[in-house]
Amino acid sequence: MEVKIRNRSHLMRFLALLMFLTLVWAYAQLEWGAPQSARQKAVQARGSVVSADGRVLATSVDGKRVYPQGTLAGQLLGMMGATEGLEGLEHAYDGPLTAGRTLKLTIDTGIQAAAEAALARTIPEHQGEYGAAVVLETRTGRVLAAASYPPFDPGTWRTYSEGARRNRAFLDRFEPGSTVKALVVAAALNEGLTTPDTLYSTPMSRFVGGRWGSRIGDSVAHPKTLTTQGVLQYSSNVGMTHIVEHFPKERMRGYLEQYGFGRDIPLPTVVAASGQLQPLSRWSELVRATNAFGQGMSSTTLQLAAAFNVLANDGRYVSPRLVEGEAGQERRDVLRPEVARTTRTMLQTVVQRIAGNAGIKGYDLAGKTGTAQVVVDGRYSSSIYDSVFAGFFPVDSPRITIAVMVHGAKVKYHGSQLAAPIFRSISADVLSSWGVVPPTSGDNE
């Protein structure tokens, strides 16, 4: 009798467990997903994402979401869950895509591939952790490439870490470092505070800020006096402290804001981070000096590209746009056209100085490097750096503006050693695709 009762008890427990698991399965189907046929119909009707040059980046086939170009623009596209977008454009434009609309991007797949290849080829060589590059069409602000490294394939998104899925070109904030010197010099020229040939006393260090100040130093050996052109060429922090010494703080901060720092980029629907500027109430003499060389502020790669595009676009800010036909683009005049052109010529000389890393023989490229210490636990690290470069070409009438950032490189991490060669590589591929032949008399090496 006891055996029968024990066996019946086991059977009842088994049946109860079976019923419980059945209920859990049924609830999961209701809560987490529609029936298979409904899911297939939803995905099948979903609109495609296409590039400006007509390549299909995302589409639906046999009830599945597929990405024909593999990792190309993977972080930008994001990925799909069972019936809806989870990240990236798939999430941002879930409504229109679900309604069957085709989403046409400004992305040029050739330039996007060139940017991704340059990052993938260079960052591992320098033992970097991750990086990003943005390419803008100068006059229109169209985003021709928004590349992040490491690569990511949306079709197999579950096999990737959260970091690999991250759209670093739009989301990662960093201190832009010495790239900002070019923008501040342009603002000072615009205000009549300096000229390309104004001479400054430039020892290797200088104390700035009075009682609560600090000693500002340079890392690259240079002459004891430098012109404004020389300050950019040698990337002198000390020289920048002189250039901004009489720059009213509200005016200087205002220029940085007009370049796009510290404010949202008006990209409809798409998630893009906003870099930061310290509030005007905290702009001491020291803060003004450190902001002049890109320390104590932050940017994204997209924001940095848009800021440098002001120099390329004859002094006019044009907000980036990613989806063809969308309204809401901002335009504003920041610099006088002649000031932007003068600054471009000065930055061409900067590139010529590091021609082996950023320049291409026979072509007129311009830009500025940056090597920024990374803040760790509230203090600047002495071992972790962001390598940065921003520039454009051709100098006389720019068509393309590029910004590059690489984080955490262990080998040759300076902007001139790492970010600049990535800029050069992307530029070379773009020039090659244009079929541009260098002037016979040109020699910019």
C-alpha cells in the first residue's frame, strides 16, 4: 500500500510540474513573442534600409531580417528582436519600417567601407580598444560614413558584446584635445584678437590662473617664440594660453557652442550623445586656458566632424543629417568666410609637417591632431589616451570633412601616429574613388 501511495505521489508531482511548465511556455509565448506565422508576416512586411548609392543594408526575406552587407554600418543599423527593432536605426525608425516604408540613408557604402577598413587595419596594430570615424559631405552635412570598431554583424547580434554593438561614432564622449586649438584660433582670428603672424613668448611651461591656477606645459620641443601659425604647427598649449588671454570668457564659450559643443545635434529620431561644456559660472582663467586646447570639455566624433566642417564650409555650421529628405537641419554662420579660409591654409601647413602620417603627396589636405589624457576615477590617467584627428580636403574648396578617434592604444598612441594615418587612409580611398589626379606641380609631402 505504501508503495502505491508513493508511486501515485511521484506521478502527481510529475503531472503538476508538467502543467506548470506548460503554463510558463504559454505565458512566454504571449508575453515575449507572437505566434511564428504572425512574426513572419510582421518581419516580411518590414521596410528595407538602403544606402545613398542604392545598396540594400537591411531587408526581410522569408520572414527573417537579413543584412546583405554583413558588418557594414552594423552599429548604425542596430538589430531586430522577434518583431521590433532593439537598437540603432532598426529601433529609432521602428514605426516607419514596420509600416513598410523604405529608409534611405545618406551613407555611401564605398566611403563607409573605407572608414571601417582603416579602423580595422590600424587599431589592432596599435593595440587600441575601440575607435570611430565620421565622414561628412562639407556643403550639405550629409553623413557619408559613420564607422565604429570593433566590427559588428546585426545578423548574428546575440554573439556580440554590448560594447561591440555600440554606435561609438554617435555615442562615445571624449575630450577632443588639441584638435580644438584650430577652432579656437579661428574664433580668435574672427574676433581680431590675433593674426597668423602674431608672435608669442612660448617657454615650455607657464603658470596660468593666479592663486587657484596651474602650470600649463608643452610636450613637443619648439622655439622660445612662436607665431599663431607656429602654435598650431607645434601644438603649443602655452601658446594657446597667450592667444586666449584677452578672449572674454562668454565670447569664447559662445564660439565653442556655435561650433556645436555642449548642445544636442538635431538629428531627428536617431540617438546621438551631446558633449559637454562647463557652465559659464565655472569659467575661470584656468578653465578658459584648458578649453583652448580641448581639456575639460567633451565631444563625440560626430560633433567634432561637424565643428571642423565649419572651417571647411567657409564659416557656416551645417548640422549633420543621416536620412535623406528629413527636415530640421540647422544652419548658422559662425566665422567670416575669409577667416575660415585663412585657418584652412594654416592647417594645411600643420598636415605638411606630419605629411608622412596625415598628408598625401600631391593633394591638399588640412587638419589637426589631438592626444587627450583620459579621466579615470576623477583624475587624468598617465597611461590611457584618446588619439584624435579632424580635417578636410581639398583645402581651397573642401568636399569632405573627417573626424577620427581611437581609445586606449598601447603602442604609438599620439594623434599624429594613430588617428592621422587613419584620416590619410580614408582620404586616399575617397580621392581614388573620385579619380582625382594630383596637380603636376603639387608636392605636399
